[in-house]
Amino acid sequence: MLERISGEQIREVKQMNMNKMLKQAQKMQKKMIAMQKELEEKTVESTSGGGAVRAVANGRKELVTLEIAPEVVEGDDLEMLQDLIISAVNGALRRAEEMISEEMKKATGGFNLPPGFF
């Protein structure tokens, strides 16, 4: 025999589901905040010119270290040096973005959030 469900019972079930979703969202938010703090301490690096230029970026996508081998500075080819620096810095920033993306996937269980969501 089927029992009739009242409108009030349906509202209670919907409210319970909403509360459960809110708790899950709060848990995910706490996890992501902790992950962001952890990422701020992590670094990635990139080199160019066979290691002549080395750039290190952090999880905030900030350049924290730039090393240039002395022999590269001694030459007269300023344009080549500039290209090597740009290449190393852009590589480090790309790697920082990849690191952030991977950590976000771990924190959200693979749930894709829009870019810049956190």
C-alpha cells in the first residue's frame, strides 16, 4: 500500500538536501582555502638557454627568483638575453598555473570550477 506524502514532508526533504549540500560546499571551501595557503609556499621553475636563465614562480603566480648565468650577460646580444628571460619567466608562470590547476582538481574531487573561482 502506498502512503501519500504531504507537501510539508516534501519541503522537509528538500530542506534536508539543501542543508547537506551547504555543508558539503562549506567543507570544500575550507579545503580550498587550506590548499591556497599551501600553494603560496610551493614553487616551480623553468629554464631557457640550456639553463643559462632560471626563473622560479610561486603558487600566487609571482616571480620569486630570476638567475642569469654570468656568461650570458657578458655578450653584446641584449635581445637574446631578453628572449631567454621572457621564455624562462613565461615557462615558470605556466608551470605555476598547471600546479594550481592540479591541486584544484585534487581539492574538488575533479569537479571543474570556472577559472578564477577561488
